[in-house]
Amino acid sequence: MERDEAFTRYVDERWPVLVRSAVLLGCARPEAEDLVQTALVRCYVAWDKVGSAANRDAYVYRVLVNCHHDSRRRRWWGERPTAEVPDVATDDGTAQVDDADAVRRALARLSPPHREVVVLRYYAHLGEQQIADALRIAPGTVKSRLSRALAQLQTDLDVAELRGGRAS
């Protein structure tokens, strides 16, 4: 019973962050939720191993990244779920949507390994060693990928728009 309670507590705490990480990796919101659910099912099956890991978050993010890779290998020709149109008027979030779209486009232009380290570092707030553990690469590789990704983002026109049009 403790195992289930520990897993439930972890999911309750980390669900929003894991879904947002999946979105930043390049998934639409419904796809991100499915991806996180798949990753958490895999983690639940091995929860004793996950719970005893030196860094539980790094372990779960590794599973999430692997699930993301797996989902990109498959061709799926089925339906894509979409959100329902709200019945009541809501505030216009156009600026926020535009900003999020600019960030997504900039991240999409990064190679998958570069995008992974940027998302894990700046969204998931993992340290270099945690990222290295999650991706099973050397800390030096994390540093070099992060450096190259940031250099590319620095010159990205979409990111420049967010900074008021100042490209570096």
C-alpha cells in the first residue's frame, strides 16, 4: 500500500511539470498527457527501482524522453484529439499563445538532443549531473549541447521577437 501511496504522491506533485516538459519536447497538449501517462505507467511497473534511484526525477525524465523517442518512431494515422470550444467567453490570451508558439518554434529548430538538454535544464530545473544521469551521457556532453543550443537560440528570430526584436 505504501508503494501505491508514494507513486500517487509523486504523480500528484509532478504531473503538471512532466506534461509541460513533454509539450516543450514537441508534443501537443493531448499528446503530452498521453506521453506522460505512458511514461508513468512504465515507472509504476518498476516503482521499487524508481523509488530507490539516487535521483527519482532524473529516472522519470529518462523514461519520459525514451517514451518521446518511441512515439516519434511510430507512424500513427489515427485521429488527433482537440480541445472543446468553451461555452463561455474567456480572456484573450493571444499574446501568451504567441509567446508560447515562438518558444515552441525556436525549440523545434533545435536538434532533439539539444532540445532535450534545454528542456531538462531550464524547464525541469535539473542540474548538469542530473541531466547527464537522465540522458545517460557525460556531464561534459551536457555542457557542450547546452552551450550550442543556447548559441543557436541566441540568434533565433522568434526568440529575438520575444526580446523586443534584438537579435544577438
